[in-house]
Amino acid sequence: MDGAQKATEPSRTSAYAERACKVLAGGVNSNIRLNEKPYPLCFVRGRGATLEDLDGRTYIDYVLGMGPVILGHDDPRVTDAIVEAVGRGLTFAGQHPDEVEVAERICAAVPSVEMVRCTCSGSEAVHAALRFARAATNRWKVIRFEGHYHGWLDTIYVGERPDEEGPVAPALPGTRGQSPATLQDVLVLPWNNLQALEATAHLYRGQIAAVILEPILCNTGVIPPKPGYIEAIRAVCDREKAMLIFDEVVTGFRVALGGAQSLLGIRPDLTIFGKAIANGFPLSAVGGRRDIMVQVGTGSVMHGGTYNGNIPAMAAARATLDALREHGGAVYGAITETGRSLMDGLRRTAAEVGVPVLLQGPGPIFYMWFTTKPAIDDPRTAKTEGAAARALFIPAMLRRGVRLVPDGRWHVSAAHTSDQIAQTLQAAREAFLEVRAAGVT
Ligand SMILES: Cc1ncc(COP(=O)(O)O)c(C=O)c1O
């Protein structure tokens, strides 16, 4: 395999990392990228399901830009559309036809979304959704769940709940520099625990503007809701007249054309999209019930942004959404099949080597733990379970030319081939042997 066997030796990549650290804080532009070991890699080219680094080493990529690259890197349909769009202009601070084309495609794909607004990042779209929900209800409290990630902005980024707290705990700042005041209306609840939600709904009756969640939790393990849980959350929101917000920044246009909500059969009031919506071009969207979105349209609720709906972003989304909805969204069958066969292969290979693993997720995204547990349904266990083995496995895969998210999440694209899956399983066999030899499982 043309892999990364020598990733830890001095190289142009390590020299780059040293140079970057002098002028870029931490050598990166997002703290999420600080976690890559031995140092954040530097890539010069992405094509299909592979990345090439500064030293010419290639990697099979399961990071996929942290999820967005659903069609594969440099998909010609998307690249050509962007190049053509750039020739027309970048941003007009005026409307252009692709904005409607994209909005119509989103609304057609996701029935709960009757109107949308586009913006640039998932964090921004989350911020907008919270404002829209608060305006619609004229209430301030927002319920969110432990382990879910809704971006890095002050209004929703939280620290871990202390163990001794009861189910209804005030939110703690997630970072230095964040004012606790920004979180005074945020309540953090344990995930997959209906009792905690009912207790909170009772305690804060008439004050809850919204419940926000990742419908399939993908930011701490990949944890689906327990049977009946999301339905119960929907019912609590209906009863309490609170908005249900699905943060589908990861799952939207990744797990199905209609997002996780189509797999779960639940209609939220507002949905947030990002990542896969434009195959990696910076774009996000917030949309939902017409009566909520109309308040934005009348100007009574502020939503702005110089780059919202810019020309290349809309072209990227139009081309991506066209590719994804071709033949009734057939590509999702293929991606799911690839993901599931990879999950099965990992289970089989681990069993042959004698390393206990648990794989969870719908296929286009999944998570692997080193554990004998049959399932994991809470983020606290998800975070710590098998962490020592994972910390060995991920660099062992990188040395063999397979790039994984440092936290253990796997993304699959339409561009992954059966050969690449076979190479991945061969690398995994060797990495499992290393893990077994270290005696950490
Ligand atoms: C579920 C979810 N919501 C929101 C965000 C924030 O999106 P962005 O990083 O584009 O600001 C992320 C980012 O990973 C996410 O996973």
C-alpha cells in the first residue's frame, strides 16, 4: 500500500507542521484539528476517497473533511460547477437564480423544511435556529443534550456536566473566554433519558423555547436514539409548545437524502444543515416550518451575512444536491451498502484476530469501540469505552495509509471502492494485531 508507513519520520510534512506552528495558532485553523497525532498532517490533493500529503504519501480517507465530502474529493460535477460559477462572480449582495434552485432542492428533499435561509457554517446556522425558535415562542430556555455538538459559539457550546449534578443541570462554559451569562438559558440533559426531559419540562413549564439535538448522535460515538425516545421528545415539545430543532449538520444529506429525520420518521420544527450539503464547500442552511421562517422574511427577526448565498457556494450545493437526488437518491443505497460491508468486515476481522469490537451507526457514518459491550447508548460511556485501544489503533491505521477521525468516527463516501475497503480491512487486521499485542483490550 502506498501508505504513511513513515509518517513519524522527519519529512516535508513534519517541517510544514513546525513552520505552521510559528504563524498559525497550534498550526491549524480549527481546534478540532489539534487532535491529529503525531501532528496535524498537511495535504496537497484530495481525489475520490484518497488524500495525498506533502511527501507524496496517499491515504484512504475516512475523515472526509469531518463528514462533508459525501461524493468524494474533487467530484468533477461539483468542481466544474464551482469553476463555472467563479467565472460569473463571487458575491453580489443581491439575489441570483441558484439561490432559489438550491432552496427548492432542500425543501423537496426534506418535507419538514418549507422555507430556508442559507449561511456559511454550521455554528452560524445553529445560532440562527435558536434565535428563530426563541422569537417564535417568545421564550428563552433551550434544552440540549450531553455529548451533542452544536458548534463552537458562546450561546450553545458547553462543558461537561459534573457527575454529582442531577438530571437538570445548568450549562457550564465549554472554554476559557466564554461568559457564563451566555449560557444562562441553556439546560443540559443526559441523552436517551426521557425521565430527565419530563422532569425538566415540568420544572420549566412555559419557559422552554426549544429542544435542540443531533437526531442520531454523531459527535460522541454514533448513538441512535433508543426506540420511542425521539417520538417522546416530539410529544413533549408539542405538549409544551416548544420548538424541536434537529441539528443535521452531520446527518443531513449524509445518512439519507431526507436526513436522519427521514430514517426516524419524525418531523422537527426547524432543521440545520451543513457539511454534505455542498460536498465540502462552506455552506450551511437553517429551515423549517413556514410560520417560523416567515418572521425572518418579514424582517422582524434578524438574520444577516455578507456571504450568505454566495455564487460558488450555491453552485456547489446545486451540483451536489443534483448528484445526490439522481435516480431517486440511489447513491444512498450504495454508500450505505459500502459502509455496512466495511462495518461487517471490521467485525469479522476483529473476531478473527481476537479483539472485541462494537460497531454502531447507519453505514454512511459509524463508530467503532474496543469493547465487549453489545451496545452503547450514552455519551459518557461512548467517550471513555476502549479509549486506550483506540489511541493505539488510529495511528496504527495512519501508518498503513488509512486516515481516521482521531475520536474514532468513520465517514464513508460514494467514492470509496471495494478495493479500498479491502485495503482498509487488511490495514485493520494488522492494527488489531498491534492492539492485541499491547494487551489493552
Ligand atoms: C452536529 C453539528 N452541529 C454544528 C456543527 C458546527 O458546524 P461548523 O463546524 O460548520 O461551524 C458541527 C460541526 O462539526 C456539528 O457536528
